[in-house]
Amino acid sequence: MAAFAGGAVAAVVASRMLPPLMAQAVGSARAAAGRDPFEALIKDHRQFVALLSEMERSPNDAVFQRTQLLLRLKRRLTAHALAEEDVIYPMLHDRANAVEDARHLYGEHAEMKMHLHALEQMPKGDPRWLDRVGALKALIQTHARQEEEIDFPKLRQLLSDRQTARLSGSLQREKAFVL
């Protein structure tokens, strides 16, 4: 019985620890091959806007579709936000001396989470649901523009190729904790 319990514990630990470690290795390998970790974050931004646009096009009676789209958005946005909050924003704060930018971006993430919570709680057939989706979409677009045009370029200039590879691995590791 003890051997079984020990094996079960080892399996659980491995199932939680292995994906982030593997993701970090893959992310580092991608960066070493010339892939830009900031481009991956930008691609995420485009996917979020596409999901929100799909939600906006959904009819009020498409409750199941709206629920599915919201869950997809929430999961992806959570992984993305965790990576930015744990890796990118501390770098902005400490290395780029962009203290106010980092604080502002953290605040916008909090605002996005409040929108997601409201969308989850609101009946999916409620006509106001689309207004909330539109507000979240506008917030994400503004937030993404700030990161893509100002903050990511700041960090790109500060990082060596090796640091960029390490950054890519760290971002993938953080995302793997959620995905």
C-alpha cells in the first residue's frame, strides 16, 4: 500500500512539474532558433481580439457558443497574464526602469479580470453581455498597443540573445502552469 501511495504521489508531482519544465526547455529552444518571445505575446493579443470579435458576432440566443468562447478566452488570457505578470512586468519595473508602465499594466490586468468575472456571472443571453464584451475588447486593444509599441521594444533593446532565450523559456514555463 505504501509503495502504491508513493507511486501515486510521484505521478501527481511529475504531472504538475514536468509540463512547466518541458515548456521552459521548448521556449528556450525556440528563442535560440531565432523566434522572438515578444512576437508570441503579440500573437496572443491577436487571438484574444479574434475571440472577442467572435463573441460580438454571436446572437443573443447562442448561450452555449458564448459560454465556450468565454471559457477559451479566460483560459488563454489567464496563462498569458500570468506570464506577463511574473516575467515581463518585473523586468519592465526593475531593468527598464518603467515603474509606472509596469504598475499601469498590472492595473489593466486586474480590470480585465473584473470584466471576465462579470461576463461569467451575467446571463449569456443578456443584451448587456455584448456591451461588456466590447468594453473588454477595447481594454485589451489599448493594453496590447501599449505593450507592443512601447514596453516590448524597451525590453528588446535591453536583452542579449541569451537573455531573450531565457525570457522565452520563462514565459512558456509560466503559461504551462495554467494550460
